Amino acid sequence: MQRKTNKTKKMLYRLILGNFASFAEQIQFDMFPNIKRENFIHHVYNDEQGLPVLKGCALYGANGSGKSNFIYGLQFVKRFATNFNLNGNPEWIVSFFKANRFKLPIMEDMPMSFLLEFGNEQGAYIYTFEITDEGISEETLYKSGLGKVESALIFQRNGNILNADTKIFTPEINKVIERQLGSNPSQSVLSIVGRLHLTDNIYVNDAFDWIANKLEIIEVGHQIPWLIDQLSHQNEMMNFVKEVFSTVGLGIQDLSIKNESFDDWLKHADAEDKQTITQFLESISKNPGDKNFSKMNRQFPLLTVTEEDGIRTVKELLFHQLGKNGYIGTMECGTQSTGTLRLLTLVPAIYYAIYRHKTIVVDEIDNSIHPILIKELIKLFENSDSNGQLIFTTHETALLNQQELLRPDEVWMIEKKWGVSNMYSLNDFKIHKTLSLENGYLDGRFGAIPFLGSVDILQNED
């Protein structure tokens, strides 16, 4: 299942969060390996400048430790850096600060801070911003020197005042940006420049492109209404999904997409579907930019209605299930288990990590899926010729196997004490290559596990 890919630098290097959710003082997560470790050398990618970067990472921690807060923080950085809405609430960033800052008094006078370092086609970048109870206090973008040379400032924003290289942002561009910030100070400079295409500077556009298009975050309730339509247009991704599903032991021999004219579909659709979809399509008929509709169930589209050149088509994903004596039955999405549908949200993500060089971040990757299957998916990614990344949170200890799956430097722990979440790598521990990481973790050697008192809820009845 390996295919050759182009070696280009498109990776997350590190993320720093401070005064955010359960993270008080700044914590750093990074994808830098321990170069002394000799196992799974192919899990480390060396970019064009010789910087070693890990392809994958697993985050462990007890319930309520802060794993989802980590995902939420990364999701917020992406949202702030790329979403542009001039008519949005100009005070939303202040409301966000008040709702999501660390609540204990030790951080009440400190700003909320974020730093993202990453690489894309044209180089490496450091993007930072700080938020206070008055709004955005600072936002910067640097061309990162990756610790080898001094980083070069591309722009710096203080409040609504912009300081930038005039070769990158002309006085005319500066005026446009400051006018946009005056209308909505909750916008980021990067989102304004990126969405309005204000500059042809390759570094600014390259940085925006990575955050907007190369960083994908899949939360537990992640919805993918576009998936059936995407599979119908992307043959390589469809073939990859077919290949995975036919080999993972679910009894699914093949997948296909049924295309049917909307009028023909109406003839046999049930009354509820017919009424709901027809009313929706009528409501958007006057909006030329929105002609597609997906009926969702358990975060997955049961069917998708598309319109091209005035012709409406209904698309459904069908599973060809293997039965006794070679019988193959065709089944719709609604007949599949939650685990199977959850797998359908992950396999395309693995595809994007391998073949589109994306950084894919998944919250609770093991949710509703058997640990053996998750292990095989991670192996598939790690053994691929790819420079994408797969970062995920999990409780599944069977993945903690440094002989078969993960290096210790690919494992991070999140632990909460006294209301404060902390992150650290197993690389901080002296770990022999023969040690069972799973047993060490379950024995409490690395922390980040729940500590239970005596639980006695059974009562004798007289």
C-alpha cells in the first residue's frame, strides 16, 4: 500500500499554550525526536534543512486531564488565524478570553498566549498572539530560523497598530488592514491578509496556506457532510478507502457510490426524507452559491444531493458486505455500526496525512474502534513514505508498544494536579528499549493516570 510521495517540508514543529483552559503557565508540546534512539528510524523525517521531526505522536492522560483542551487550543489557533468575518461580533475575542482563560487566581493578570511553529513549502514560521480582557494585545509572524539563524519578523501587531516590512506590506495594504481591524478588532491580521489576498509575498501566503489547508483537526463529534461527494471526485482517495476496508476484517469486500437523478430518487424516497430535502432545496434555490445538501446521521452523511449545471444528483455510499457461500449484499450507510462509520471519518484523514502531506490531529482516535484496528491504521501511516503527521489523543494502552509501534519520544503525557494541566514527553524518562511502556504506564511510573480512592457503592439489603 506504499506509494512514493514528494519530500517537502509541511510539518508542525511545536505548540505553546499559556493561561488557556486548564493550562496555566506556558506549556510546550513539540515534535522533535531524541536522535539517540535507534528504533523506528523511519518514524523520523529530516526536512531539507536537516531538522529531524517526528511523523506521529500519541497523547495520554486521565479523564479531565486536559487532552481535549490541548485539541481545543490548537483548533482555536487555526480558527483565529484563518477565519475572516467582517460582520462578526467585534467583541467575541474578549468573550472568548473571559470564558476560556485559566480560572484560578494565579493567572488572573496574565494574557492568554499562543505560539505555533510549523513548516511549509517556502520555509518555517512562528506565529504568535496574545489576548487580554481588552482584546488582541499582540500578534506576530516570523520566518523561523529553526534555532540555526535568527528568526526574521514579517509583521507585528500591537492592538490595532501594524508594524511590518514595507517590502511586504505597502502603506496601502497597511491602511486596508488597519481599517479592517478598526471595524472588527477580533480579526487576526493573518486572516485578513490571507482571505482578502492582499499581498503576493510568498512567505505570508505560505504560512496562511499551512494553517488553513494543511492542518486538519478531527474532534470526537467531527462531521464530514462533504465526504461522499469528495469520494466520488477523488478516485485515489476512494481506492485507498476501499483498500483499507477490504483488509481490516469487517467483512466488507468493496464500497461504491450510487448516483441517481434527484427526480428518480424522489419516486422511492420515504415521505420524511422527501419532505425535508425538498423543503431545504427550495429554501436555498435563490442562493446560487449553495446547491449541495447532505442528510446526516451519527456525524456521517447518509446521502448527498449535489447540483451541477442545473442537474441534481443524489449520491449514496454503499457497502458490499460478504455473506455465507460467497454471497455479497449491498448495504447502505444507515445499516452500519457506529464503529464502522467512525472508521470512515479516520481513513480519509490517514489518506490526507500520507498523500497530501497534511498534519492530522485526532481527538480520541480509539473512540468506537477496536484497538487492533487502530494499531494497524497507525502502522499503515508510520510505515508509509510520507512527510505528513498524525497526532492523536487516546486512552488505549495497547498502543504503548515501543517494540512494535511507538518510540518513547512519540508519546506525550498530560497530567492535572491542583487544577493545572501539565504536558511532558516520555523522552524525559530513562527508558530502556526492552521496557514495556504499557506496563510502566499502568503501574503509574510515568504519571498521567487516574488515582482512585476506595469505591464502594454496593450496599447490603437487610
